[in-house]
Amino acid sequence: MQLNYKIEHRNIKYPRLEFKGTTLLVILPPNIKDPTKIIEKRKNWIQKKWQIIQRAIKNTDTNQSFMILGQPYSIQRTDNETPMIDFQNKTIKINPENPKHQKIMKRKFKKILLQKINSFVEEYSQKLGEKPNKIWIRRQTTKWATCSNKRNLSFNLKLVCLPEKLIKYVVLHEMLHLKHKRHNIYFWQEIEREFPNYKEMEMKLLVYWFQTEILLKNLSINS
């Protein structure tokens, strides 16, 4: 297995591994310089994740498709002034090389996603007794969503591609961070009450992370 990796030193106690795209990120404490031991120790984990990444990439159409809320859409090239989404025929009419088209389509996706997220936030606000301060939709590069110390929730634009149930799972995950700052036992107990199959959901999110990167590039929405 030929795998590129990048080393990053942080003020942490123990080393850890993460995949950022198709690059393995080796995060080390300041006193550890050589990543060889941690890479060898986690070799099975690395191979498993790498296989998942490769399957996700292989199973994603190269340049002729997109997904909105888990539904497949075909991409039709157009030179019209304004791009459009044909929800009835499941097509997106766009010139991916046109910056104006890119901006307009990005706004459309943000609106679709924000409406869906707002409905789930409202539902969980009532269940949890917690309410966020503000909600943002951004093209994040490393996470599906984040919760700030100011109780602001930020969601990745890539979520617009996912089925509604997975979006709902991500919303619950961030809403629970309004109660629990860390992924402690109480956090996962509340997750499991709502989503008993949360480990399966986490695996699906991993696969979708790489698929959605390809899908957004099909429309040249890279930032």
C-alpha cells in the first residue's frame, strides 16, 4: 500500500492518526519526532480506513453526477445566464467553469441545507432544552460540523449531498455539544438513545466524506 503521510506536532500527550482527504495525518506530541512506531502499531487501522476511502472513490461517478439530500442528480451543461436545479427531473443545469454559476449554485445549496438543518435544530431544541446562538453553513475542509464556545453551530456545505437521516444525526451530534463539550460517556449515551446504530452512521459519514469531495468538484465548488 503506497500511502502519503504528513507529520504535525501539537501540544498533546499521546500521538494520533487522522485521514485528511487521501493523506494520512500523523499528529505527534512535541517530544516525539519519528512517526515509524505509531504508524506500524496502527497499521491494521490504517489499512482498513484506506480500503474504505478507495471504495468510496471508486463508487462515485467521475464527473457527471451530484446528490441533493441523498438523491442522485445528473449534470447538464448549459450556457444560460443562470444555472438551475430541476427537482422534478433530477438534473442540475450549470456551466461548472462559470464563476457566476458556481456562486449561484452554492447559494442554492446553502438555502436547501439550511432549511433542513433548521427543522432538525428546532426538533432537538425542544427535546434537549438547548438552543444554539447562531447557525452557519460553510465549506469546511476537515469536519462535518463544529460547535463553538459561543454556542454557534457551523455545518459543512457538503452535508447537502447526504440523506436526511445522516444530516439529522450530524445535527444531533452538534446540538449535544451544547450540553457536553467532550465525547464522554454521557454524550454517546444520548446519541445511542436517538440513533442505536450510531457506529454505522459514523462509518457512512466517513465514506460520504470522500464521495462528496468528488461530487462538489464536479460542479467546481471547491471553496
